[in-house]
Amino acid sequence: MSRWKTAIGLALTGVMLFPVYWMINVSFTRDTDMRKSPPYWFPVHGTLEGYRAVLDQQLPYLGTSLVIGLGTVALTVALAAPAAYSLAKLRPRGGGALGFVLLIAQMIPGIIMAMGFYAIFLSTGFLNSVLGLIVADSTLAVPFAVLVFTAFMSGIPEELLQAARVDGAGVARTFWSVVLPVSRNSVITVSLFAFLWAWSDFIFASTLDQGGEREPITLGIYRYIGNNNQQWNAIMATAVIASIPATILLIIAQRYVAAGVTAGAVKD
Amino acid sequence: MSTPTRARTGGGTAVDRNGAALPPVRGRGIRRRGRPGQWAAWAFLAPVVVYLLVFYAYPLYRNIDLSVRHYTVRSFVHGGAPFTGLDNYRTVFADPTFGPALWHTVVFTVVSLAFQFAIGLALAMFFTQHFRLSATLRALFLVPWLLPLIVSSSTWSWMLNSESGVVNAFLGLFGAGQVNWLTSPDWSLWSVTIANIWIGIPFNLVVLYSGLQAISPQIYEAAQLDGAGAWQRFWKVTFPLLRPVSAITLLLGLVYTLKVFDIIWIMTRGGPSGSSTTFATWSYRLGFANLLPSFGPAAAVGNLLIVMALVFGLVYIRAQRRQGLS
């Protein structure tokens, strides 16, 4: 009985992941076979043309995305962790209202934020800059990060903080030497998601970085689709490489991912 | 006030511990510390508050301002756009795109939500049963949700290609003719909806799965002892107990789906001839994709989107509160 369920599970997963398989298959397909009907279901005449094109043309984009991703992670954690500590343990008056604002903030459509940022960046000269994109991308993650950190830090036993206080640590010291190390897991969860969202961002990149010198990989792929409609193996090869962070995340950090998905949604 | 508290204590077992630890802390804070504690608390909060004001409140304000003035490219840069009240909104309502875009937004959202939720719930029920590899397979189901949207959208674009797409090749095995998924006005909206459902299933699966995990097995045992069949157990036990989790899943799904822009823009750019245009892509086209950007109407459409999301958010909060009272 259990074996049957495993078989059904495998089949369902196969159907679900077929597009991912197809992306990989196409990335290895020769140009000449690209329009073949019916297509090869496996990369029988596998080629690395696509990947060679990626190495030639897309490396700078990947580098930019990496910088933007890491910058977004740093900014997000630096902003969200102290705030969450305050909300969870210091109980500021009006903190509840702030939590509500953060919840609402997540509802604002990206296009609205993009338009607002466009106006601000235009007058301050931050258009087409990596720093500007880091700031814009961080808005995808900060509200989520505060909520996740707060949920986690609320669970830190009060005795632990009291012990630190007895030892003479102030509020800031307690945060840095006790709360932050204990919250390592939630820092990882938040960092992973912040990186992934910044890495995947398309709307801010396409509005705030049109024609900049350093563009992220999402724009690299988008231009690829626009420019050379024929070279789908190169497009899919770029897509495969752009999926690497997500894959790493899933392999090494699966439990953090599941924690992140449910943290915002499921209560008690 | 009930919502933020819930959000703050969203961490599972942490809730109970925290809930138990809460009263003495507050008491001590008032007695011993009073004001200085408040200062420290707000000092830690200050960066995020400033951040929210500068990077959320100001863009939002800018957007409202954009929607009530007549902006040209020149006045967008140099300022001094004349105030025109609700003119931009009137323009938007009178635009022939408005009706279809509203309809597409509703269809896209409702169909996406219905299928994501139904499939996600079915899969979650399936995965609660114990079998080999179940944890691994469940993790693999997350892949579509984690991929950058541009990756999944371009993959779907190629799969749905009329002449060389694998979907048509597969349908061809059963003798179906060529379907112009992305280039026919009859199919484009369905194509982007299908891609969006695929992307949304993992989220529904994970959240509903953890919701199912929280239902005590003893309740099922009791129901079984009372002679309830599998079907009855689902409708009389699982479904009602899962209602709070379902509600938040649907609300978050709704908010996400209303915002969806990347998928549609990358796959069809809202076309052909506007047949897959939603509010999100329409707003983008007005503001960024035309040679002469019309920022005012673009902002107006964006604000309508916010209003839609807010209305549903408030409906949810009201429903929650009513449930809390009864």
C-alpha cells in the first residue's frame, strides 16, 4: 500500500516538475533540433552551445545580481533584526500598530512601489544604480523579515535575557551577544528569502534600471528573449543558471524554507 | 488590534511559551523601568520606522499625488504639474481598456485561486499520509515557487509555443490540432493563468500541509469510532478545522495574484490586443512601456489595485473578528 503511494507521489512530482525538466532539456538542445516536431524528449544530441553563450554574454549580469542579492540581505537583516527584538522583547507602546502596518505593507503591488521609487530616484539620481536596486529590492523582504524575526524572538525564554541583565548587559549588549546568536536559524531563513527575492526581482529592475551599465540577470534573460528569438537553448541555459540559488536553497536549507513559507501565514 | 498580536506570535510552539511569559514581564517593566525601557524599545524600532516612512509611505504618497495631477514627462522631472482632481480616474474609467482589464483581473485571480487552493489541498492531504520519500517529494514540490518568475515564465513561453512547443506536441499525440496558446486572443489569458496556477500550488501545499499537521489525530480517531467515513471525515472534521488556515491562505493568495505582473508581462505583454491585460500590466504599460508615459493614469490604475487588495484584507479582518467574538 505504501509502495503504491510512493509511486503516485513520484508520478505527481514528475508532472509538477516537468517544466523544470523541459527547461534543462531545451538548454542542451542543438539549434537545428529546436524546431523539430515532435521534439526530442531527451537531450539525445546534447550540446553545450547554450551554456557557452551564457558564459560569453551573461556573466556580468550574474555578478550584478549576486552583489544586489548580498546587499539586500545585509540591509534587510540590519533593519529588521533590531526592530523585531524591540517588538518581541521590549514591548514598545504602539508596537502592535507597527506590526499591522508591516502586514499591510506587504499588500502594496510592486508596480506602485516601482512608480514611487522611479519618481524618487529620478530626482535623487539613483536610477540605474546598484545601490538604488538594493534599496528597492529590500522592500520586498523587510516586512516579511520583521514578522519572521519577531515570531522567532518571542520564543526566546525570558530567563535567558534576565541572566544577561543580571550579568550587567544593557539592552543593546543583550541584543548583540544573546538574542542575535540564539536567533541564528531565523537569520538564515530571512537571508535566504531576501537573497532569493532580490535575485528574482524583475519589476524593479525593469523600471529602475532600464539601460544602466550594470543590469541584473533577470533583465539579461528578458533582453535575450526580446533580441534573439531563435536561440532558445541559450535562453534556457541562462534560466538554468539563474535557478541555481533556488536549487542550493532547497538542498541545503529545506527546513528553513518551509519555516519561512509558513511563518507569515499559519498562526497558533 | 487582534491581527498584529497574531502576527507577532506566529511561530508555533513559541506562542505558548511567550504567552505564559508575557504578564510578569509587562508588570516588571512598568514597576521598575517605565520610561527608559520605552526609549530603548523605540531606539531599536527607529530605523525600520524611518525606512517605512521613506520607502513605503513616500512612494505611496507620491503615487496618490501622481494620480491627482496632470503630469507630463517635463513636469515629472521638474515638478509643477497642475492639480486635476479625479480627472485621471475619469480617464481610466472611460478608457476602453478598463472593462476588459477589470474582467481579466477578476478571471485571472478567481480561477488561479480556485485551482491553486483545490490542487494544493488535495496534495497536502495526500502528503499527510506516511509513505517512503514523502518528505523529499514534498520538498521538490517547492521548486516552482522558488524559481525566479522570469525563469518559469520564459520556460512556459517556450513550452506553449505554437509550432515548436512541447504542450502542442503532447496534445498532438492525441490528435489535437495546433493551439495558439500565446498568440490567440482566445487562449492568452488561459495560458498565463495556467502558468500562474503552477507557480502558486507549492505555497498552498506547504501552508495547508502545516495546517493539516496541526489537527489532532485523536479527533479523526474519535470521528472514525463514531462511524464517519473518509468523505465525511473530510467535510465534517478537516474542512471546518482547516478554515482559519484556509482563509489566510486564500487571502495571501489573493493579494499575491492581484499583484502578478512578471508572468503576464513576460509571456504575453498583456496581449495579443489586450486579451490578457490585467490592472497590473495595464498600469505598467501606461507608466513605462509607452513612448509617451502617462504617469497620472498609470498611478490611478495602481491605486485601484491597492483599493481592491485592501477591501479584501478588511473583509478578512472583519470575518476574523466576528469569529473571535462568537
